[in-house]
Amino acid sequence: MDILGSMEFRQLKTLVAISDFGTFAAAADAIGLTQSAVSLQIKGLEQEIGTEVFDRRHRPPLLNDKGRTLVEKARKVLEMCEDITRHGDDVPLEGILAFGAVPTSVASILPPALAMMRERHPKLHIKVTSGLSAELAAATRTGELDAAIVAEPVRLADGLISNRITREPFLVIAPPDVPGETDRELLEAGSFIQFSRHAWTGQLIERYLSDRGIVVKRGMEIDSLDAITRMVSFGLGVSVVPLPRTASAMLDSLKWLPFGDPPLHRSLVMIERQASPQSLLVEALTDVLRQVGTSQI
């Protein structure tokens, strides 16, 4: 049997991208994946066909003879699939997609993306659940959710893959009367309202504060961006928050500065199970979310 028969379309696409762009990292940027997701897909491909397609004695790894042969076959398969896709672009998707999203995405890129999906695929029903990244990742892994928008984790749990959607900058926000000309001065001047440390985003902020040696006066700990912003606007403290592209109006009454130089960012990614039966629906939503995210930059 032809070994291509056992592979996933996304694995072939990733393999060809590595060939075209030279490294796992460059391929990840080109096709909107994380580097760990690219590595996971290639590892899965090699396990399925029972042989290695990269020579890992080199850094970065290089395609071996079997890998180069496989790339040429993969190109032909991808060309055929793309031709089929072009003829089916106008066919609306149907079904039910159980989907999760972190609160910041619910208040920013998700509403316009869902409106576009409803217009393009009126028979597709999407059920949305909001929660923290770790909770949504666990629900996706167990199959309770088909996919979820989460903050990119340091390490993705086994059995999950991720696709990058957009990046959000972190800002230090403070009441207008708080003294300080730098992000450090603002943070050390007032009571610190912490983005929940149970959330991956809160953990990222905490690590960055520690790495920079910024000592804050601990106050409240909240898992809602809107709630933190309101607390700051009422003069109750200072905070560090990710800024969704559609939320710039919240800064009008606040003092704010980028967090770090260069500014710290977080990536929002779409996670789903490997070989998910809903992968076609997830891919369609991911593409629309990227369009919305790009238009808001």
C-alpha cells in the first residue's frame, strides 16, 4: 500500500513547508503553526511510515533521501487536494462544533469571526464556551470540546495540536494620577491587580515580572480583563493585561505603557485533538479568525 494513504493532509503540508523554507521554525511561521506542533506532526508522520525522513545529525535537521522522495509525492497529493478544494469552496459546511475561547477573544476577534462563519455556513451550529486556557485545553483533550482559542502554552499536552491565530501585546495600565514614566515605575507605585495566576497568561506575566526583578505590592487577583480594567479605572491599583486589537478604547481614561522593551506579547492559538473528526470545521473557523486578527492589526 502507498505510504501516503496513512498520512494526514496537514502532515504532508507541514513536510513540504519544511522543504520549502529550510527549517522547522521557518516552516512554522509560514503555515501558522507553533514549532512544537511542527515537530509533533513530523514525529507522527515518521511513526506512521516506520522510518525517519530527516537526518537529525545536522542542526537544523535535513531531509534524507527518503524524505526528499516523500516530499515530491506529497506535492502531487497536495496539488490534487487543492484542486478539489477550489471546486468545493462554495459548498457550505454543516454540523455542530463545540468550541471554547478565552474571555479576551470572546470580547475581541470571536464575534466578527462567528458572524462571517454564519454568513458563509448558515447550517453550521457553533456552541461557544468561555473559560481559562488550561480548563479549555483539558476539555479539548478529553473531547468535551472540539477545539478552543487559548493563550499559547509553554508545553502543549500530548494528543493536542495548535495553530497560531494572532498576537496581542501586553500593557501596563494605571490610573492617570499614578506617578511614573516607565512600566517599572508604574508597577512599583501602586497596588498590583494580578491577572489570575491559574491562567497561562497570568503565569507568563508572573515569570516576566520575576525575570526583570520587578517587585509589586500584591493586591487583588482577577481572571477577567474587563474587571481588571474597571478596577484600575476606579483608582484601585495598577495591572498588566493583554490588549485585544478591538479593545484600544479602554485606554482612553487610563495611563498606559508597553510592558517591556521590546514589549511582551502573547500568542492566541487554536488547539484541537490530533486527527479530530471535526478538523474541517475547525480549519474553516481558524482561517476566519486569522482574517479578523489580521484586519485588526
